[in-house]
Amino acid sequence: MLFADIIIDISVKSLDRPFQYRVPEELEGLIETGSLVTVPFGSNNRRLKGYVVGFSDTPAFELPKIKSITGIEKQGITAESHLLSLAGWIKENYGASMNDAIKAVMPVKREIKERVKKTVFPLAGREKMEEMAAAFESRNNTARARVLRLFAGLNEDIYYNGVDYSYITKELKCQKAVLDSLEQMGIIKTCRTRQYRNPVNQGFTGGERHILNEEQRHITDTFLSEYAKGIRKTYLIHGVTGSGKTEVYMDIIEGVLSYGKQVIVLIPEIALTFQTADRFYKRFGERVSVIHSRLSAGERYDQFLRAKEGLVDIIAGPRSALFIPFKNLGLIVVDEEHETSYQNETPPKYHAREVAVHRAVMAGASVVLGSATPSLEAYYRAKKGEYSLFTLKNRAGGAKLPKVHIADLREEFKNRNYSMFSRKLKELITIRLERHEQVIIFINRRGYAGFVSCRKCGKAIGCPHCSLSLKPHMHKGVIDRLKCHFCGYEAPVPSCCPSCGSKYIGTFGIGTQQVEEAVKNMFPGARILRMDADTTSGKEGHGKILSQFANGEADILIGTQMVVKGHDFPNVTLTGIIAADLSLNAGDYRAAERTYQLIAQAAGRAGRGDKYGETVLQTYQPGHYSIVCAARQDYESFYKQEISVREMLQYPPVSNILGILVFSVNEESALKLAVAVAEIAGQYNTVTVLGPADAPVAKAKDIYRKMVYGKCTDYKTLCSIKDFIEAFKEQDTEYKDCGINFEFNFS
Ligand code: ADP
Ligand code: ZN
Ligand code: ZN
């Protein structure tokens, strides 16, 4: 008798373990590890789905109590066994449930109906067709005659290639019955072939190929000679913006493909997928594809299948592209590895860079990380020799790094400049408009968003369910409503302050719309594009704005973080950073790192072509080391100062942090469990415990949230604390109304 261990698809933490079921005889041989099956579950035998994670010959308990698998889920996709092991690793290292981990490694979960292309082939020669056409015509069978004449009129070279079925039905207006009868007569034959949906813009090939400069070639030579020797490891390319990292990736990829291997290219944003995919497509043609959440279900499924069947060699896409089921993976490239979007924000809260490194180890592949502003994690490991470090110090093709001007906003204020633009920025924009060069204006909104507050008592208007301020929503330039971004609560703007009754209520902070208004007023003739969450919804959102800007349809592009990420616009010679230090107030241990990255990246958008670029960096804290170093594009100095702060405070990457979130509708029980959790963690003498304290969002959707942090240099110790706490909570019925979530090295 055969038994299967099954992870049930249910989001109840206590049920997150394998359950044993009998494999009925008729399903033996059909079910494999990774199969999605349906099973009866619980006392009422509710029908649930689950993934098979293993088999055994021996029952784990009394035979009559073991239920049988009901069937195999019809459109379910089998999880590859190497991806199941990866899911197990994610569960272990990030404190997720196995069910969530399996879902994460299965970006495509069900089959989508295939799309077929029908082609009609002639079964007789051209002369015979002509003859038969005449015969049909004489009998007034004009539809049949039209089909045969079409064939008779074809060029000899393409005659046996066949004709598109839909062309005949639509253009020649012949019904299916006509084609069926011709087929029955043995004159033609219709063939169906699967046609994969292809989301990549096709048609451009033969992209120009640069001869790599010496710095670039050093990297490709070293990588490929090590690869040839069978060395597999992780490399970090630290290359200034525009240093030609993408060109380096492409040469490395070409080398890896020559071994018959496959390549995953991770890209931080969907917005960048288009530009990168185009470049790859031009170089590598048909065997490149993309996968991301804006594709239709059918497109996504087909890319998954093409990858699985070995019909593509390179897949590019955001985070989830990491789980493409390539059978012969040779390389994972993580472009802009420092980007926050590589952090998965819902459980399992894995980091794609770390998972990439692990998947590569499992598959015997190498990893190439690239960034102009490496994460402290990657650089720290490279310095320790865990990763190989390469540096590209110069821009490729001879372009110079831009000159950065720091505009001290306190000085501007003293000089009675109350607008959001410093005199320097205004002056330089004017020059660009005269010269018909382009400008990017970047608003650093990370860790910050506008809010509405009382000018008299200073209180921000907050959500009654969450301890968060409500965000103003604009409509045609005026504040329309206030919304809670966490729970969705909505209210009109109150006419007086709920705390003190004063009538002076206003907004603070600047959004992209306000900047757009201000630019319009100051430069009435300028053509402006705005790129933010509001203007980029829909499948083509980003792509459209970016290509309009690239085509020179606008002079100024205004936007949030998404405008500074990796784009390459040769005619942009000025970038303006409206308030560079806003992100310093984000209140987490990565604030300085993020600020450095955003400024260096924003500056990096200017002067990428043959024209010289400039950047104006507006700030209230011109002396902060992240701002000073970013203005000089001096990563090494920044790293030295920042890593010493991390060392002093025992923050990652020097140490590790486990964040334990305890939540409950009952504040008292949340606190009680948090105290117990802190005690457990405190029993490990290598661990420093902080808390319990209110979480940054102390109350959300009427649920109270407490945080406990544990710091330890050994990651595995933190994993075992997590396991211990989970088991503890499981046993103790006192905490039934509480939940716990774990976060590793989160900021
Ligand atoms: P990065 O990815 O580091 O930002 P890219 O690969 O996008 O840099 O290269 C920046 C620009 O320099 C691109 O326009 C690219 O075509 C060009 N480029 C890259 N390598 C070379 C080279 N060896 N010679 C000339 N131009 C190059
Ligand atoms: Zn007030
Ligand atoms: Zn709320």
C-alpha cells in the first residue's frame, strides 16, 4: 500500500505540516512528488487541495483512520522537486508556512487553455488545383473555387508552406463547412499546432554589439574562464551608473548559453523589464522571454511552459522569475541587486538575492549581482571574500559622471526663496529647455507621504482603526478625500481639527502632482510627463510613458523612485532631486543606505549620452555623510562610514535581526505573549533582545501589534528561536487569540 504526505492548502498555521493519505490503486503511478491533489479534510471531510511532498509504504497511524486521496486536480501544475526543496529552505530560513513557501515557488499555478494555430495545406499540385477550381466554378461552388484558386495562385516556393486557416475563413469568407468538405475530398488538410503566446515585442533583431572596454573585458574573461573550469560562485559587479554592466551580463550570458545552459535575469521593476527585454531580444532573438504579473494568465502560463520544455534559454522578470522551472540552469543575474523590490513583502518574506544564491548552489549555477550602489549585504560579503568583487570605475563609451550641485534649502529659505525649486535648479532647467535637452525631476518619497494636519495644535488627522495618518487624495489639484492606506478607511477632509477645533487645517509635503503644477507655472512652455502610481496603471503604463520620453515627446519627466531606476536616456542632461533627505527620516536602519542609493541613482540618470550631465541635489542636511558621499559618487567612503555604524549597533549585515510580531484583538494577551517571547529569546546568551514594544503600526484594522527583536551574529540561532517560539505557542492554549509573524533582517 502506498501513502503520500500532503501539505494542505489552508492558511492555518497549526495545520502547516504534512498529512498522510492513502494513494488509491487507480491513482498509483499517476501521482508524483509535487502533484496537486484533492483530499477530504477535517471532521466534515471538506474537499481541499494540497501538494504531495513525499511518499512512504508504512502508515503513520491506524490504517482505518487514514483517508484516501480523492483525485488529481485537473488543471493543477506539478511542483518540480527542486523547487519543492527550495520551498523547504525558504520555510526554514524566513519563518513562513510550507504552504505559503510552495505558493511562492509556483508563480504559475494552473494550466491555461492552449492557443492553437490552424494551417491549411494543399494535397495536390498547383495545376490540379486550377483544374478543380474551374470545375467547382462551373457547378456554382464558388466558395470552394475561391480556396483552390488561392492555392493555385501561390508562388511555387511557398506553396507547400500552407495558408493560415483564419485568413481563408475571414478574408476569403469561406465557412468551416467548405474547408471540411474539401478536406474530406482529400484536396486539402488542416493542421493544428500549439502557438505559444509571446509577450516580447518582436521584430527587432541585430542590436548593435559593443566591443567591451578593458574594465568590462576583465570581468567577462575572468568569469568565463572560471566557468569553463567548473567553478560556480557568486560575483558582485560594482559598476558606476552607465558603466556598461548590461553589456557585461550579455557577454557572460552568451558564454553560459554555449554550454547549453539556461539563464534567469532578475530585474527589480516591471517598468524596467521592457527596456531590458528589448536589449536582450535584439541580441539573443526568439529564445528570450519575460514573465511578470502584468502578463495575462495565458501569456504567463505559456512562458512557464516554454521554459520548462526548453524552448527559451533566457527569462527576464521581477522577483518571481526566480522560480522558473529551468531544468538546466547555469546562471542567475540579479540586476540592481540593492533594490528594495527584491524583498518579498508578504509571507514568505524572502529576499530574492539570497534565494537566488541558494537556488544557484542547488542547481550548480553561478550568480552575478550587479549594482552601482551595492547593498551593504552584498558588499560586505564581497569584502569578506564570500563573493568575488569586480569594479567598473568608468562610464562606458567615454561618458562622464555628472557634476552634482548641492542646494541647501535652509539657505534658500533665508534668501526668501519659498518655492520648491532652488535658484540653481531653476537656472539649470531654463538652460536645458533652451538647448532642447531633457530633464528628470525626482521626488524622494520613500518613508514619507503627505499628510493633513492642524496648523495650530500640530496633530495629524489619523485613522480611527490604525495608528497611521490619513493620506490626502487629490482630484483636479484639490484635496478630495482622506484615506487610510493600510485599512482603506475613507473620510472627507474635516472642516475643523478633531483635537482642538481650529479651522487651520492643511497639507504638508509635496507629491508629484504638486511638483507638476509648480513646473507648469514656472515653465509654461515645457512639455511635461508625470510618472507615479496614478499614471502607470494598466499593462502598458510604464512602457508608454518611458517610450514617450525616450522619443523626445516631453522635456521634463517628473516622478517618484521609479524614474531613477536604471533607465538609459541619452538626451537627459539634468536631474533634480527635490528633497534628497526625506528618506533619512524613514526611521529604519537602512535609511542612510537608501538615501545614498536614491541620490546616486538619480544623479546617474544624467549625462549618459555624449553630452555632459549635471544634478541638483536639494537638501536640509547637506552635511550628512550619505548626502556628501552620494554627491561625490564615492561609494567606498559611504560604505566605510555606514558599516561602522552597523558594527556599532549590531545591525545587518554585521549581525542578524529577527523581528517577531505578536498580534491580537486583545491588547493584553498580545502584550503577555510578547513578554513570554522576549523571555524565550533572552535565554540564548548570544542573543540581544529588544522589546516588547508597540510595532511601528501599533494598531491595524483594530488588531494590536507588539514587536520583539532579537539580534545575533549567527543566523541559525535565530532560526531555532523561531522554531522554538512556534512550538511554544502551539502547545499553550492560553494564546489562542494571538498570532505571530517572523521577519528576518527586515528594516
Ligand atoms: P549600466 O547597465 O551599467 O547602467 P549599460 O550597459 O546600460 O550600463 O551601458 C550604458 C551605455 O553605454 C549604453 O548606452 C551602452 O550601449 C553603452 N555601452 C556599454 N558598453 C559599451 C562599450 N564597451 N562601448 C561603447 N558603449 C558602451
Ligand atoms: Zn488642532
Ligand atoms: Zn486604517
